[in-house]
Amino acid sequence: MKKIGVFTSGGDSPGMNACIRAVVRAAVYHGVEVYGIKRGYNGMINGEIFKMESSAVSNVIQRGGTILKSARSKEFLTRDGRQKAYDQLQKFGIEGLVAIGGDGTFTGANIFHEEFGIPTMGAPGTIDNDLYGTDFTIGYDTAVNTALEAIDKIRDTADSHERVFFVEVMGRDSGYIAIPCAIGGGAEIVMIPETETTLESVIDALKNGWSRSKTSFIIIVAEGDDAGNATTIAAKVQEALPKMDARVTILGHVQRGGAPTAADRMLASEIGIACVEGLLAGRTSEMAGIVNRELVYTPFIETITKQKLINPNFTRMVDILSV
């Protein structure tokens, strides 16, 4: 294999640039030409492809976002769109790809390989940490620390005004951000998609706290909780407890930005190198990840279809630490 391409797709995450850097420099190290593909599958279809040298990734390891930009592509969902993408890769002689993204990115790469035979290795770039086959995804550690910094500040004003704060963090299908934010941020309650937390239990917990002279509360809500988002939940609890002084804070996309932590830079660098060396070893349609501190390769189909479960002991920790 003499030429490979690298692209980022789906939601951005801190550490993507560190991963791009590792892919480029690992390719150069092994004597392979590397091409950047801008704007994910959209850019692949439109031919936004350019050669990258080692200098192209100087001074990017500390930057959030992605220098290759990111986009979601409806056209790539079609056979005609994938044909256009393949034709563009052929123009540049690209023989393999490194895809940095999440399950949607890997789903597309898997179909692309089945139809056109382009080998692809995946790097798990998502703040949600919900991909099977790796203990941590690129950007997760940074996102948690960004959210925790905000929660610490919210705690100060909650305590000063004796308020209940409902803090919404990202996690449409996963509580992986919410759980460490609840434990590390000293929250009294956490609400995540993986477990049912009834409004009655929230109300009872608040009443119990007030009976013990507790005057402020932090409730962490993953955006995809079955009871609703933070605004909906707060309104329902307020209706049941009209004397409660409640506020809602939605952290939103601030969790996706910022300079990556040391942990994310290390993870992204290790995985980026592993993706290039995986391609050169003849691997395809696999995600590189770290499990129990060891490098592993997991087939895309498993990463896409298998659920990464939350350790139930973590939710129990929240209950114990909130007494």
C-alpha cells in the first residue's frame, strides 16, 4: 500500500487533530503517501482531497475540533454517492482509508468496503464513549473535564442561593458523560438512558435531602434520558414541588470544544499509529481501540451492533456518595 487517505466524520471531538497528526506522521514514517480528505464523506464525493506532509500537522496536537473539518453526508447513503466517492479516490490512487468518527462513520466505511473493496481502519472519535471495542474514545476525557469545570462553578451558585440545578450533559443514547460528572461533581442524582429514574424517586430524594437540612442540589441529566431532557424534567418536578427554587443549565456543544487533555492526546496518538499500521498489515473494516490498556482491533460490525454497557456500580456510587 503506497497511498492512504484520512478523514474525520460526524460530531467533532477534542483529540481528532492529534489523531490526524499521528496518522500523517505514521504514514510518512513508513514511507506511505497520505492524503487529507476534507468534510468527511461529502469531501470524498466532491474531491476535496490534498496531499499532506509531516509539516501539515505541525502545531495541531493541542487544538480542539478538526483541521479536516467534518460533515454528515446524505449523498453517501446512496449507491451513486458511494460510486462518486470511489471514483475520486481512484483519481488520487488512494488504496486505503483511516476514518476518524463514530458508529455512523464506521457503518458507511463498512458498506463502502463491501461494495468497492477500499480497506478502512477506524479511530473512535466521539465524546460519548459509547463505542464497543475500546475503554475510552477520543475526546471523552476532555468532554468530561469540560463539563466538570462548569458543574463546579454551578455548585458555587447553587450553594449560595440554595437552589436545585438540573444540569444537562450530552448523551443521547449513553450516560458515559453523565456518570463521571455526577460522581466527580458531587451530584445528588444522575439520570441516564441506560437506567430508569422515575420522577417520583427524584422528588423523594429532594424531600429527603431537605429533611436533613440540605439546601442545594445538583441533578445531572443525560440529554437522552427516558424521562425527558433537563428542561422537561425540571418543569415536572417543579409542578410537584412548587416551593422549589430550580434552575436549568444545558452545557450543550461546549463539551465538544477545547484543547484535548493529555489522556486524549495520548489515546489519539496511539490509535492513529495503530490504524496506519493495521492497514499496512492487511487489516480492514476494524476499529483500533484500547481495552485494559492493550491495543485491540474490533470489527466494524461488532462496534456498530454491540452495546457498551455502563458499570452498574457507578450508579450505585452516586447513591452512596449523595447521602
